[in-house]
Amino acid sequence: MSLVARSRSPGLSRVYAAALAAVGWFALAIQLYLIVRGVPRTAAGIGGAIDRFVSFFTIVTNLLVAVAVTAWAWTPGEPETASARRPRVATALAAYISIVGLIYSLLLRNLWQPTGLQKIADVLLHDAVPIAYVVYWLAFVPKGRLAWRDVLPWLLYPLGYALYSGVRGALVGSYPYPFIDVGALGYPRVLLNVALLTLLFCGVGLAFIAIDRTMGRRVAARATPS
């Protein structure tokens, strides 16, 4: 059990998860509203807006986090039995949502200056939810249960997203992010960028596993009678 989970009741972690879920769904609703508002009010326009909405890694990852913490907040029983908080799932989500914040801060934040509702959605999706979820992971997810090899299946999601974005981009002629824009950069550069991003995902995932193992050893040492 994690350091905090040992000393705090399951109710506290469930309340935290519910609050995080509310923030996440609120941010996603704002972003969907803004995208839908900007397209013609036709079936094709709405469909195109939804397609654009789910084309962003930020959106899909925030959706996964929102679903996970919502599921845990409403799952009865002990925290360790909730599927949304299984260490491998929860840690993979922590790595993914951390990448959302890192990539946005390093590569995308300076490319535009959102205002109004877009600014609110921007801060919530790229800053607030990533930070809050990592705090959730640190405080409430059981530690010491991961192996280094767990990082390998975690790479399937970003690689699958890259493949999806490439196929979608070839069909509709647009890409959600400039560093995977085949039309502007060409396939060799985009493939290189995908390879570098895969290494970043791997590195971040290994960092979370290292933290998990370190915290797990400390908990085990404290639990061992002297």
C-alpha cells in the first residue's frame, strides 16, 4: 500500500478521485463545446468536430484519466480492488498524462495565446489535470508492485495513436500536431519524431516505475518489525 494510503481512509482518496473527475469532465466539456461551436451546424459539421476533438492526444488521454478516476470514485470496496487503480493501469495513465503536460510546455505552449474559455480549457487539460493526477498516483496508488518490463506494453497506446494520426491525416489532410504533420515535414522527419517521442514515453514510464519501486521498498522497510 502507498505511503499515504496506509494512513488515510479510502474515503479521502475516493473524494479526491471524484473531484479530479469533475475537473477533467468539465475541461473536456468546455473543449468539445468550443470545437463544436466553430463548425457549421450540420450533421457533417458536427461529425467533423467530434472527429477533430478525438484526434488530439491531449483529449484522448484526459478522457482516459477522467474515465479511470470516475470508475474508481464510484467503485465500492477497498482501494486495491478497484480496477481503475490497479498499479499498472494507474501508472501508465500517470506517464501518459505527464507527457501531455511536458510536450505542451516544451513544444506547443508558445505557438498560440488562448483567451477566455479556451484559456480555461487549456490550463485544465495541460496543467491542472496532469499535476493533480500525478499527486493522486503518488498519494493513493499502491506502490512496489511494478516491474521494469511493464513499460513495454505501455508503449502500445502512443504508438497506436501515432498510427491512427498518420492514417487519419492521410485521409482528411490535416494533423493535430505540427511535429507529426507529414504534409509539412515528410515521412522521414515524422518517423524520426515518433521514434524520439517513443523514447520519451519509455523514459517517463521507467521514471515512474523507479519511483514506484523506491516508495515500495520504503513502505516494506517500515512495515518490517525491527
